[in-house]
Amino acid sequence: MELSSSLVLVLFLAVLMLVRWKRKASGLSLPPGPLALPLIGNLPIMDKRAPFKSFLKWSKTYGPVMTVYLGLQRTVVLVGYDTVKEALVDHAEDFKGRAPIPFLHRLLGGYGLTISNGDRWHQLRRFTLTTLRDFGMGRKRMEEWIQEESRHLVKSFEETKSTPVEPNFILSRTVSNVICSLVFGQRFDYEDKNFQHMLQIISRLLRFVSSPLGQLYNIFPKLMQFLPGRHHDMFREVEDMKAFIMTKIKEHEQNLDLNDPKDYIDCFLMRLKQEKHNPDTEFHKDNMMGTVINLFVAGTETTSTTIRYALLLMIKHPHIQEQIQREIDQVIGQNKIPTMDDRKSLPFTDAVIHEVQRFLDIIPLNVPHYATHDISFRGYVIPKDTVILPLLHSVLRDEKQWETPWTFNPEHFLDANGNFKKNPAFFPFSAGCFMSCISAGKRSCVGESLARMEIFLFIVSLLQRFSFSSPKGPDAIDPSPELSGFANMPRLYDIIATPR
């Protein structure tokens, strides 16, 4: 027993010496970090349910740029507003690479916008931004679609007749229909069974990737392929989503008018036809499927989750809900349809919405970036093929940037006169959004303007017409997330919408 233990110790020390020798021989000066074990890296000492908490803790010892090992994968974690901004804004070109996330790669084969790099990413991003803007994203036309959808949302809550209801599904139907109008050229009836099934898949997908099992798949993808678990169920369900989208694509092919494209899919089909003889084109069915799924998922779950969390916080803090409603009543009244022009006259409401996004911290780890070449940063070298995690959680909780970072406090976005004020550390649409999303930098979110518009108009429309409460009272609401892996997933609660 003693001999075998000694051999294990010798082998372990030999591996450490080999790693250090290779670093030295290659001239690399990696950022410091906790001691990593062979094969499993730093996993044994990591908080499996909320990895970002471990990274924040370790940064107090190793500094704002540190190296950790997720299994065999070398990962550099960037902590704090100054560090993340320097990387993603000041050195955006170096840090624009997207890591090949194994789970997403298995789902989409590496196609689409979210995890692509190089020429594929440039072409798809440019095309997607231009096309969505042409169809009204961020403009008056888009605002009118959201206003129309808000009527359906208000009606859905009216139909609950002040009885307790879990709002997740109601909100996801509403938010998803906005992106569906852009991508598919149609909104779906809330009772459409296929539409409901797709929304259920999206919800389960985000919950899975935020679970410890979902994180484990990304660390040990080859091993997980042979092990039973929910990941196999998710693969089958995403195939259902692909079949649904392919049906829509075929419908578009049959009705395509080259002189009058109706939506994103029409425009992609036109570009596909234009480049059908180009062997190197990125405009083919695989990239179309991947990008449509990127937009469909991103345009549904992250925004609807933010609105749901806003309602929970309004229930938790009824005095804030009442103050918002007083401001809405004074500026808009209870009958006029809210517009984006109203935002500048609703400073407290705007501040609360920003604080909801900060406090939710929906993508704490960010979608991983990637070193596509050796990067020199703050006196260190980040070698090619290193995963980079700009820790968004550390930005939204940076004690140098926020007066009370660990509490829900709308005063973070108000000046001494009660006017709305911006904060440079407000990165809710960071490079971590599913759509590929920091509100500055090379990986800025293609759907940022749409998400901002939806969150404001839907929340104001709801608080204009309803007061929200919990069957068990405000103290029953726990604002801490249920899951904190890829995304912070708020706990599920029944709420009561009482007409005002």
C-alpha cells in the first residue's frame, strides 16, 4: 500500500515538473492559478453548482488574470471590470475568438453564428445584422410588433383572473413570437402545440446547460458520450427542433419571392441561391439551420427569463413596484400604449430595469472566448487554444463600480436628482449572450437593441395594467438562482396578477 502510494506521488510530481518544464521551454509565462491535478485539473475544489463563485474566490489569491484547468482544458479567467474591459474592448481583436463548446458543437456540428470563428463568423454576423435591421430590429417597425405582442401578453394575464400562475410559459410565448416575426415571418398562436413544444425544449435546454451535468459534458465530452444521462434526451429533443425549423424552411422555399423577401429565412435562401456555385460559401443549409436555432433560442429564453425575474423582484420589493406604477401613471397613464420615447420620462422605471439585469447576472461566466493565437496580456502569455472566461459576474458585482453590489438597489442607476445615470460596468448583453453576445467589442450581441426594447416595453405594459404578488407573500420569494452554471436560472414561483 505504501509503495503504490509513493508511486502515485512520484508520478504526480513528475507530471507537475513536466508541465512546468514545457512552459519554461516554450517561453510562456502563464497567469498564476491554483494547483491542478492531472486529468481532472481544478474540478475537485470547484463549486460544481456555481463555478463563478470559485473563480471569484481564487482571484483574491492569484489576481484578476489567472489560469485554471477544467479537466485537461487550460482556461484563463479574467476578473473585474478593468480587466474584462481591457480584454474585450481595448484588445477586442485578440479576444474575439469563440471557444468550441462541445455540447453546442454536438448539437449544431459547429455551424451557425454563436460558436463560429474566422470568415464564417464574419460573414454570418454581417449578414445577420444587416438582415435583421432591414426587417426593423431596433426601429419603429419592431416597436410596433412588440406593442402588438404586449396586447396578447396582457390578455393572457387577464385570463388568469387573479389566480396563482407560473409565468414562465406565458412570458416565453410572448418574447419568442417577436423573434419568430423576424426569422419566420409569422407569430404563432399561443395554443399552437408545435410552438409550445419548441418553447419547452428551449427551456429544458438552457436549464440543462446550466446544470452540473451540462457543465460536465463540456469538460469530458468524449466520456459523456458513452454514459447515460439527460444529455442524450436533449440531443433527441433538439432534433425535434431542427425538424420543426426545416419544415418552415421548406415552406419558405416553396413560397419564395426573390423580389419580396419576407423575413430572415427568405433572405438566407436568396443568398444561398446567389452563392450556390461557390464551393467556399458559408451560405448553405447547415449554417442556415445553426443560425436560425441561435436566434430562436437566444431571442426567447434569456429575455423572457429577465422579465420573469423582474416580476419576482417586484413582488419581493413591493414598495419599488408601487413607485414604478406611480411614475407610469403620472407619465403614461393606464390606457396609453407605452413607447420607447417614454423611457426618458421614466427614470426610476428605467433604473429598476437596469438593476434587474445587473442583479440577475444572467450569464455569469460569459460564453467562453478562445485564443486563436498566442496573446500577450498584462505581462502574461495566453497560449493559442486556451479557453478564456471574461467573468461577467465579477463585472456586475465589482465593488469599485457599484455602491452596494450584493443587494438589489435601483439607486445604482440614479443621480442625486433622481435622473437616470449610466454605469460603464453595466454589461448585461456581454459576449455571454446566446446570440453571441459585451455591449462593446467584436462579439457584441446582434440582438441587443431588440432585447432592450422588449424588456422595457413588456415590463412597463405589465406594471401599467397589473399589480403582482405571491400567494405566500414577499418573504417567500428567494431571489437567489436555482441553477448557476452557464446561466443563472431564477427559481420557479406562482404569481398573482391583479388588475389595477
